Amino acid sequence: MDAVQALNVKRLYESNRRRSENVQKLMQEEAKKHALVVEKHENKMRTWRETLAHTSAEVQALRSKFQDLTGKLLPPLEAGTSSDGDAAPPRSLSGSTNGHANGAMLSPTIAAGAAQDAAQHGSGSAPADVAQMRSSGSLDMQDVLADYTMDLSKPEVAAAAELAENNTDAMEPPPIPATPEVHATAALHSPYAAGEHTTSPLKATADTGAPPHAAAGGEGGSDEELPEAEPADWPAPRLPPGFGGPAKVFPAPPPAAPYIGRDRHMSDSDQDSMDMHADPEDPYHTSPVAAGFVPRGSAAAGPVGAPSADRDLAAPARVGNRRLVQLEASHAAQRARPDDLDSFHDEFPGLTLGGQAAAPSSGFAAAASANAVANARLHAHVDQEEEEFPGLNLGVVRRQEWSQDEGSKDAEFPSLGGAAPAARPAGVWGSASAARLLQQDAGKAMALLPASGQKLWPGLGQAAAPTPTSRPGVEKWEVEYELRVRSDLTPDIERRRQMLSKTDFEYYEEIRRRRVNVVDGLELHRNVLSLPEQEQLIECITGWVHDGREGRLRGRTFSAPRKWSPGKGRMTIQFGCCYNYAVDREGRKPGIIPEEVVEELPPVLVALCKRLVRWGVLPKALEPDSAIINVYEPGDCIPPHIDHHDFVRPFCTLSLLSQQSIMFGQRLVPLAPGQFGGSDFYVPLPTGSCLVLKGNGADVAMHCVPPVSERRMSITLRKMGPAHSDLVKQFLERQRARKNGW
Ligand SMILES: O=C(O)CCC(=O)C(=O)O
Ligand SMILES: [Fe+2]
């Protein structure tokens, strides 16, 4: 081989090597692409598997509901079949007053379930309409999925928000005549007598001095004065007990009634006509404190939310897994209530006086700063998302004051960029996220956390898990701020679809001789919080209560009844603004008190507000900026009231720990400590649900939570009216401007 040949061979070899390298590179790239595609498909598959799992649980639930209903429906129908074979006239499943026929009320899915049930249980000759109903669908998973998928295609968030906005007209409560006796009883017993009742019909009556009639059961009489012929579109008259007579206490609700309320998905308007309200067994009417209620997603009812990867689904039917039991134990240890005001004062000087609480430590400044930064981050994130995907965050109200850039953040919150806070950051926000933010931003904060903080919030102080950026459809900030648990991979949109809503509450009372649905506008949304999310929030609240009792929450954030006795109030935690339920010691009227200090809305609650807006539970313009947390021990209650108009409508309340009922009525009266009368309309509030109050439900009907049978927590989220929110902001700014202003 001569030199030229050798060179050629070498060149050939080189070029082959290069080529094979290129081929390898290409193959690697292809493999990467392939892996990405596979991953994408796997994600999709997982989502579908979850949807399927959820859907089959749904189908089970629907079928068992249907079985309940057919149990009620079929015997009378079959009994009504005359000997010549004529079908009995269709009857409403629930004795509904709206006159819809069965067929119209049942979705193909339910009808299909009926068909299957009938086949399985061999139910004999059915009337024609039932037979037709049974044949009008097939129990096909695809159908069910299609039903659910339909929701997605509608601009439901916008529609729901619009719906809500259309209903926000705040009605002036009409002057409702009440006897002087009834009014006097109310005034005597109501802790709110000079408080939230200011806007109540009762107060209005006293002010206008309108002549008594209905409640007197005598003078003027109410029944005779009703129009002789009811307008055709009105439901048949159903005078509520106590109507036209003096207010009375209704018998205690039957125990352990099953939850059979009619739920629907928000956009599922076509199935809306099934009306349960005239049914005397309707839980919304007769108030079962449904002790046996099993939340969807519990082990008993099938999966919801996260797949069964960890503790989430292993949780027992009620929120109460091992961690919660521990928490309960630690809470019980703290719970020893002072017997009287004096000992309470000894323990927490100044705490119940209505003024500033114990001197805050500089740790609060750090925690407050962390909170502010956390909120700023959340809002900034949403802003950025909006730029990238306009309209994505339908519900965002920009809070300019928090949209600080990194530079100004340091100026505003010096502790964050520089040295660690001098004292414990207190963990007041009850959220490991806030603590993690401190860790990230200040670097050393975690080292200062006391052992107790770590016990209270397990996992606090450990290294943060990697931010879940790669989860398709999961709101990263919900995880970051510990609203959503890390193991919950269910896309946000799917979580939203799992929410069940009831918007057709009815309870008629007489107002100016007309029958009015005084609970019109109420909405109950279930499955807003998954079980593990409820747990996390309960942990947070437990932490806040703990800190509050030790005087570590600023100003009037925490308050407890002056004297603990059954039926006497409950503990409250206020964030965002200070609110007077009744005239305080300084003689200030009920409503927002802008010049009182309270802690800011913690990130976990900001994330919750944003979820409510994103899911269409609240209109985007009304994202709450304040919260009041009520912690009810057994026997605690909230007396009848109408929420103050310093807060805009709609507002909402979320329920935790135990299912209790809330009572609504135009003329609720406290009859004796812890006893309320004047209505028999109750709405059971399942754990993890959100009750929205607006329209008549917020402004015509009063509401109260009678003494609870078990411990309960609620989170009431409200937006301040513009005048008050400006005043509160100004006050905050002044506080911030002052050195060590806290
Ligand atoms: O505890 C509840 O669910 C109701 C609370 C309430 O009515 C209020 O805070 O105004
Ligand atoms: Fe309220």
C-alpha cells in the first residue's frame, strides 16, 4: 500500500467514524424524543386512569342514589297502574313542587342504571313511562365519560362567574313585622343584639315600627292575606312551620341520615330540575346532622383526587387519620379552658380586651414579611402567566401593592435579604411553605425554629422537596403554599370537575304578603378540598390557635369567648382585617375596624381564594381579601346574623372536621342560650365543602350554626368593600412605614 492509498483508507475510516457518530447522535436524539412522547402518553394515560377510576366511583354513587330513589318511586307507580294497563300519571321523585315528570328528571346515565337494576332485581311490570325511561340509555362508560367531558367544552368558569355576578344585587332587607315579644326575646338573648343584627329584618322592624302581623299569628293574619290564586309559575304553597305564628324551636334533626341531596356539576344544567325541597326527608329541609356521611374520595366511596400513592387515600372515611389523631391529642392537651374571665386574663393578659394583644416579638415582622413575599410571589407568578397566556387566570385581581420587584423587596422587608430574623419566625403562618420561603430567602431562618414548631408541623424544617414543575395541569403555587399535597397529581381541571354543586335551594317565607324564596342565591359546592387538603388546613388552623392562645398573633387576630359556656360563641382567627361582631368596649360599632391590627391573609388562604375564583365558585372581581376562621368546640355556635355589608357579596364559608348544619330563615331568633328558632331550613355542610352566600340567601335570610355536636372549623372568606379595603391598606402602609411598627 503506497502512501496515497494509505491516506485514502485513513480518510475513508475517518469519514465512516464521523458518519457513525452522527448516526449515534441522531439515534440518541430520536430516543430522547421518543422518551418524551412516551412520558407524555404516560401522563395522559394516568390522567385518564384517574378519570376512569373517579367516574366509576361516580357511577356507583349515582346508582346507589338511584336505588334509593327507585325504592321510593316504584312501589307507588306500580300500585298506581290500573287494571286496564294504563300507566299511572308520572309523579315527581321527591314530591317536587315544580311538576317535572320523571323522564325529564333523569339523565340517560341514571335511567340506564335503573334499567340495569331492573334487570338485576327482576322488577316486574313497570308503567310505560318507566319502561321507556329504562330503555333510554345504556350503561356505558363512554357515555358517562362523554357526560363529564361535555362540561369541559363549555366556558363554565366564565358562565359561573357571570351567574354569580348577576346574583349579587344586595337586597335591602325588607321591614319584617315581628311582635314586640319576639323582638324582645331576640334582643335579650342574642349576643349579636347590637351587632350584626343591625341589618337584619328584625332590627329593620324595630326601626320602622311596622305593625306586627305575621309573627303575631293574630293581628292582620297572614294566611288570609295571601293572594287568592297563586301565580301559575309559583311552586305550590308550602308554609314553613312557624310561619304565621310565634317563632318556635324545631325538633332536633334525626341522627345519621344519609346524604341524599341533589348535586350536580356546575355546567350540568339540564339535570337541574329534580327538586328535593318539598320532600320531608330532604336533608336540606330537615337538617340531618349526617353523622354517617361518607365524603366522596374516602376509602369507602372510591378514589378522588390523588391516586393511592400514599396516605391520601389511606385516610379513613372522615378526616381523622393517624396524624390528625395525634394533632387532636396535642390540641386536647392545650384545650384546657380557663373557667372564668379572670383566669383567662391571667393567662393571656389583654387578649380578650378588644385592644392590642401581647406585645409582638420581632419574629412576627419576619413571619409577616415572609407572608408578604409569599403573596407577592404568587401574584407575580399569576401576572406572568397572564402575560404568557392571557385569560388563563380568569379570577385574578391584581394586587399592585404586593407586586414588588426583588430590589424593592429588600428595601421593604430588610430581614429577608440579609440577616436572619432576630427571634423565631414563629411559624405563624402555619405553613411549611412560608417557612421554606424564609429558608430560601433568609437562609438561616429555619435554624431558629423551636422544636415545638417542628412538632406542630411535621416536615417543617426539612429540605424542601423539588418544586413540582413537571406535573401536567397542576397549579404549582397551590403545592408551594401547601394547599394541595405533593402527592396529588390530579390536574387542576379534573379536580374542578370533581366538584359537585347545588344551586337550587328553596325555602319560602312571606315578605310583604308575597311568598319569597329567602334562600335564593345560596350555593353549596362539595369536594372543594380533598381529604389531605382538609388535613393540611386543619393543621394550619391548629397551629394558629396555638399561637393565638400564646399571644403570638398580632392585635385582634385571635379571640376567644370571654366566658366559656355551652352555646356561648367560639374561637375566631381573623386575617386581612379586624371585624367587630358587636359593639366593642371602646363603643365601636360592628363592622370592619381598619385601625386594628390583625395578621395578613396567609399564603395558603390566598391560594385557596385563587382556587375558588379559578373554579368559578366566586366571581373574579370578588376574590376575598379577608378571612375569619371559626373554631367550634362541641356546644359552640354562631348566633343568627346577617353578615355585615362592609363585606361584599358573594362571600363563602368552607367547612372542616365535622359535618354540621347551618340554619337559614328570615326571622331567626335566639330563644335561650344556644337555642335558635324561627325556621326549619338547614343546609348540612359536608367537610371540604364551600357554601356561597349571596342574593336573598345572604341578605334576606339570617343564618346561624346551632351548637355543634362535634368539633368543627370553618373558614369564612370575604372581600372588603372598596372604602374599607382602602382604609385598611392605608393603615397597613402607615404601620409599615413606622420602624418596628408592629
Ligand atoms: O361557621 C360557619 O360556617 C358560618 C360562619 C359565619 O356565618 C360567619 O363567620 O359569619
Ligand atoms: Fe355569617
